[in-house]
Amino acid sequence: MNLNRLKILYAVISIIFLLALAVSPLKNYFKAWRNIQNNFNETVEKLPQKVKPVSIGLKQIWVADLDRIDRCTTCHLGIDNSKLESAPQPFKPHSKIYHDIEKFGCTICHEGQGLATEYDAVHLPTEFWDRPLLPKKYIQSSCGKCHINEKLNSTHLLNFGKELIADLNCTGCHNIPGIEKNFVPLLDGIGSKVIDRNWLVNWLKDPAKIQPDTKMPDFLLTDSEVETLADFLMSFKSFRNGITLDALPDVYYKNKDEEDFIMLGQTRFREARCISCHAIEGKGGKLAPDLFKTASKIKDTWIYNYVKNPKKLQPEVEMPQYGFSDEEAAAITAYIESEFVDWDDEEETGSVHTPLADFYEKGLALFNKYNCGGCHQLSAKGINQNAGPDLSEIGSKKIYQIDWGKTNVTHTVYDYIETKVRSPREFGGNTRMPKYNLTERKVEAITTYLLSLKEEKLPVNFIHPADKKTESSLQGKVGKIFDRYACLKCHSLNDSGGSIAPDLTIVSSQLNTDWLRAYFKIPFTIRPIVEERMPNLFISNEEIEILLNYFNTVLLDDNLSTPINWAVDKKSEERGASLFYERYGCQSCHIIEGKGGYVGPPLDEAGSRLKPGWIYNWLMNPQKFKPETIEPRTEMPEQDALDITAFIMSLKKTDK
């Protein structure tokens, strides 16, 4: 009896085992990816061009360098086949593939579970996978994992995000690799700078209401916090290092309301092209604060001292020190006082504000709580850095490490960062992060860059760090002139400095000395469609000669010359003109005598401005000197380049 039962049990177990073995391949047979592959084969049969059908089965890429397997091509079967452009998804080819799929795989860029084949597991956030498939709008963040601090032409959103983070000075509170802290005004002497406490109160309540394009965020302070912090800041009357303000000259008090004096200030203001950096009611440059309402905010004595020498009060500011006389600086002050006034500003009621007895201690505590010292320097005992979280690997943050609070935010790192950037206090708790006035595009850009900051050990051959720029440190008289006029804020020199104005590294091989001398005295725009940016610095003749001597000695390239046997004659000029207008169509981009295109600079009087060696070498290979230029490299013969050079050199300024 027992033996029979044992036999029956054995038979039942065997049947169950056989069924299990049968179900496993049967279950695999009904996988969704099989249907997709069958649909693919049916689709390609109907296409007018011949496409090879696929064998049914799992497809995968093994990336040896990453020790990673990706099975995305199991369904995305036409990823690199241009013949399937009109096919439906998931058979369409990838929009543009920058890397060899077999060497890089898919998940290094798209994230997600490479081994998964079920739609939800592949495409949607899951409970136990911290790095789900990236939304398309954030795909550029993956480029930043390998191209560290490298500005690529194909990653506009990633580049914009980094620029915004630098511009908004996020590094004042957070450690973010590769981004340095920007200049922010010192707060020493703010009590002697600001006209009245009420302005400061309104500023702390809502900075954007007073200055819409301000970079100062809203810290969402309570009324009591605003009052206390304002009292604390207004108590700082003296400036750093014992600096004192020069008194306004008598000419100011005698003439500040006179029309001719104000007109002098307006004229110097315009000649200095202050609007190239400063906006006025939103119109103008974006490099410096909007000057509208300045007279309702800042005392005239402070304005006068700042116009004369900005670095006296703000040593790190990149504003140039113009060569204004005392009278001219006073006239500019009078112009600002008469023009840049907040006419809607409410008049003071006359009530006297009495600070709390412990306003200083409470104000200091608030200053430290909100990490005001992260951006602003203030010479006071007890100022502490109260930085926010380190963001150097924020893109790799684990889901369980995030305090989601009572929000309904989807539990992904990209949703967390996006929400945090858009609405910092959303997650509650002890959050101190201020609110910035950001558009959705800016939110996306910042999120994209932060997602690129990942803790991911990639092979050395995958990494492409940007070359580190070495700061140009000019010594002696030249260094003082460059510093005084903040030349490297706009111009670059040996891969260091700004990118607004032309590079100066070989300027002496490009421009004629006499032309440069005249340009320094009265700068003017060369391109009619480009904003005038070079200000009239009112630089002295002595300083001009020092700069020109330095340019002609150091900032040149001896290789920029024309062939030794080059001879200029009328025939060469005439042939060059024919080549310029007819064979190469240069006038489609360049203007001469009012005719031509506006893409490149006008060439009227170019022979007085440019040196022949520069013109010739530029024509032969413009990308050698400016890789991003849209000037075509025509591969023109040497003689053509010489003849066009001769023609351009004939376009000189004539005395009429």
C-alpha cells in the first residue's frame, strides 16, 4: 500500500515537473518582444526598399568596457537603419547617433534597466531601480558624464544649465565641480550706501518686484525676519579696510539741478556706453545690474565714488575704472540722480523706526541661517558659512536618500531635482533654499546639468575632460591697465578671460597700430548688426602707448605673414576684386560701399585696419584661428588668396 502511494506521488511530481518545463518555453513564446519582432518583419515586407527581416530571439549588446548588457535592440530593431525613417516606433532609426552602439550600448546615455525586456520595467520608474529611463528632455545630461566641463555644440540645454548655475551663483551654497563663485557686492558700508531702511526692507521682501531681472532670489522671509535683517544690515556704516568716501565736489552742489551740467553727465554716460553692460528699464546689456531706480536706492556720494573708482568700494568688481575727471564724475552723478528715479516710490510717513534691543544678535543668526555669507562678504565677527548639500554627485542620489515629505512627486531623481529647482520649499521640513524666478526652460536646463553630476566610474578612454584654462596674469604697468579697465571681462587672452569681444592673443598680427591707437581714443562699431560693446574708457595717451608697445612686442604670431615673393600691383588688385565678387561671392556676407550681406564685418577701410599677413592666412584657413566661425574654408589656391588680400588692402580710408 505504501509503495503504491509512493508511486502515485512520484508520478504526480513528475507530471508537475514536466508541466513546469513545458510552461517555461511556452511563457517565453508569448513574450511581448516576440510580437514586436514579428510585427517588424511584417512591416519591412511592405516597405518599397528592401530591409532584411530579423530572426526571432533576444538581441543584446555586451559593452565589455562597462561590463554591461543592453537588450534595447530586442525591440528597437531599426536603430541604425536609415531605410526605416518612415516606419512606426519602435522600428524608427535613432535621430542621430554620436557613438558606436556596439562599443557604448544604450543605457550609458538613456539610463534604464539594460537587461529588462518588459515595457514597464524598461520605460517606467520602478520601485527597486534608482535610474529609470531618462525623459527625452534630459537626455543631454548623459553627455556630461564623459564630456566633463566640455562645451559641445550638440548639448545646448546642458551648456545653458551650467551657465545658469554659474550666473545664479548656486556655488554660494553648494559645492558644484567646475563652477566658480561669481562676484557679488560686498555688504560692508551698506548702511552708508542705501538711502533709507525702507528700501532695504522692500528689497528683502521681494527683490524681483523692485528689479525684475535680479539674480537675488526670494528667501521667503517672514515680516519679522525682514525687519530684523534690515536693522542688522543698516548697522554697517563703515567700509572695509578703513576706506572712506570722497566728498562730492562743490561743482556738484552748485550745478546738480542745472540742465547743462546734467547734459554733460548724460553725454559722458552715453560716450562710455554704460548701456552695453547695464540695462535701463530692461533695455540694454545684461552683464551688470539695471540702473533704473538707482537714484531712489543709493546715496549720491556713493554713486560719485563708484563712478570714479568702482574697485575702491568693490575690489573684485569687473567694471572698468573710467578716466573721468572729478567734474565729469559729478555730472554723471547728477544725471543719474535726475533720471533714474522711482517715481512710483511711496513717500515716507515720517514715522521713526526703533530697532529691537537684540536686533544685532537676531540679525546675525538670520544672516547665518540663510547663508547670506555664501554670496556676500561682510566684515563682522560671527559670520559663518551654512552651506547646502554637496551637489557634486546629485545625479546619482538614491531614492531612499531623498526626503519626499508629503508631496505627490514621482519618486525619480529627475522629478526630485526638477521640483526642487522650480519650487524649493515644496518638500517642507527645514528647507532654506530660496525661490528663483525661473522659466520652464531654465528649470529644464538646470535640472539637465545637475543630472549630469553622477558618481559613475567610467573607463579612462570614455572620459573627455575639457582643457583647464590657465588664468592670464599680466604684471607691471600692462597688468594694472588690464585690471583697471577690466579688459579680460570681455576679451580673452591665451584661452583665458571673456568671450564677448575678440581674442587678443595675436592682436598685433591682425590690426594696424595706427588704427588701434585711434580706436582706443574713440571706439566705434565695425559690424552694424552687432551691439556696440566696446566703451569709451577715456584712457590716457600714456596708457594707450603702453598697451600698443605690449601688443607689438608680445601679442603677435610671427608665422602670420605673406609669401616672400608676393608683389602687389594694380593687376593683382583687379584680379582680387573679380575673385571677391564673382568666383567666391564674398559680398554675400561682407559689405563694401553699402552693398553686400550683414553676416561678416564690413570691409570698407579694411586695408587701414587689417594687416596683409592676417588677411592672407585667414583666407587660407579661417577655422585655424576661429574654429566656430561660419566663414567657409574654400580651399582656394594660394595666388587667389594673395590677389584677394591685395584687393582688400586697397580698401583704405581716404581723406575727403
